[in-house]
Amino acid sequence: MKKEIFLSLIFSVLISFSVTAQTLLSQVKPAGSKTWGYANSKGELIIPAKYEKCYKFSSEGLAPIYDVEKKQFYFINPKGETLPVEISNFRLIEGFGFGAELVGYSDGLVPVKIGEKWGYLNTQGKLSIPAKYERVTEFNNGYANVSADGKFLVLDTKGTETPVDAPGLVELKPFSEKYAAFRTADKKLGFIGVDGKVAVPAQFESVGYFSGGLAWAKDQSKKLGFINSKGEWVIKPLYTAGKEFDPISGLAMAKEGEVWVYVSKTGEVLRVTDADKYNSFSEGFAEARKVEKVGFLGPKGQWAIAPQFEDVRAFKNGFAAAKSNGKWGFINTKGEWTAQPQFDGIKDLELIK
């Protein structure tokens, strides 16, 4: 009996360790360096700063690197080791516009372009979904949408194709919370589900992505409100602009005339009076500026972390990058430094499971 209890305790410890043994890594540029490496939440350099172009780690533990001399992408693991792949001279989806990012792995697959066609590479470096598509998106919650021979398809991670049945469809955006916005020839927008069928008819002038169960949408008067997955107005179209909901705080930004406010999922309005500028909530915190310093607001519009930094990035995985005396480090949700400001450049900490 004692032996069984002891083995049970050992097993519990191992399970606990496997659950908590997670890594957080961010791209960082050390002071005076022209190249980037990867550091943990304590600011310890885990992978040396030797890359001219490197990108964030996915939860699968793989980060894209671009070899400037060879003009080729490849992937590394958290030890800095290169992932062997069975293809060469492939491209990745590169973001365009402000804030857009290169697309890496999600749901165990990464879109890759070989010649003029797109397919998907798995975490073993194998082309598990053949390169036969003209257009693809990244996977989200197990689904992506693609096009081949002029037809739109929903794709699951096994490569199973489901035709999209949306009359007048000319454009399809990536999935978010299992819904993808589509645009018709008459410039109206709606949403399809992962079954390829229309979930919300094309009736809006513009729409955002689903987040926390709601998406912003504009009606024919160009006013913005928020709809559910049935296309019903949960928050009536009263605003001139808006952004996605933060699932943690339950708040989204909306613009009343020329003034930005926060709205809850029940339509309650929160007006900020003690900050000069403020942004969307992320993980329950909104970066905000007062005079010349930056901090974070809490979900009631109060200062959760006092304005004391030169600049910040939004919270990601429980940490935010912050700048002080010209250098970047990391803070936790209490505003405490976990990595002292020491870097010339920094990105978000990404969780590797």
C-alpha cells in the first residue's frame, strides 16, 4: 500500500511538472546589437542574438527565421536547433500594413508556398497537406480556408475539404472563433461557419473578427455595433468606429463621434477621464498615456499600473514589454520588473506548451 501511495505521488509530481513546464520566449535586440535573439521572461538570453530577421515562437515551439543571404526561411526550436524539412525555397505568408505579422505555425501546421501553389508543413517538417492551392489562410481552432481552381474551400487539419456555399462570394477572410467573414460582389459582408455554409447573411457594410463571441459590424448607415454569431445586434449600431472585444475584461473600444469609449457586452459605456490616450484591452489591461508617461488601465477605467514608463506593448501571456531610460524589459501584471530594462528592441513573450 505504501509503495502504491509513493508511486501515485511520483506520478502526480510528474504530471504537475509536465503541466507547468512551459516556456516563454520573446525576440530581443541586446543593447548595441544589430541582430536579434530570444530571451525568457527574466531577460535571460536563451538563443544568442545572431539573426537579422527572426519571428515569434508558436505554441508548438517553432519560430520562423529568414536567412537574408540565402533569401530562405527556416525554423528553429527553443534550443536554437534547425528543424529539418523535406522542401526548400518555400515562402511564408508575410503580413502587410501596420501591425501585420508573418504567419508561423498554428494548430500544428504552417502555410508554405512552393512555386506558385500553397500547402501546409507539419511540425515534423513534412508537407502533410499538398501544395495545390492558389490562396490559403493560417489555421484557427482547427480550420483554415483556401481556394483552388477558383473555388473556396474550408480545410481541417487532416486536409479534408468542405466546399463553401455562399452565393456571390468573392473574398473570404481567415477564421476566428470558427467564423470567417466573406464579401460578395455587391460589397456586402457576412460570415460562414466551418461547415462552409452561410451563418450570417451578407448584409453589412464592413465587419471585424469574432472575439469573445461578438464581432463589430457596420450597417447601411455606416454606424457600428456588435453582433453575435447569428447576426443579431447585441449592441446596437450607434458608433462611428470600433475594435474587437477583449475576452478577459469583456470590453471593446468604440468611438462616439470623436471620442473613444469602452463598451461592455451588455452595452454599458465606460468613459476614461484620467488618461490622455488609451488603447484596446488585452488580457484585462489597456495601455494608456497620461502626460508623458505610459501605464495600464484596469477594467473599471482606473489605473491598474501607474503611468511610469516611456512606452509599453500590450499584455501577452501575463507579461508586457515596457521601456524605461531608453531600454526595454518585461513587467508582470503588478507592474513589477521581471526583466530589467536592458534591450534596444523587444517583442511579446510567446507561450510554448
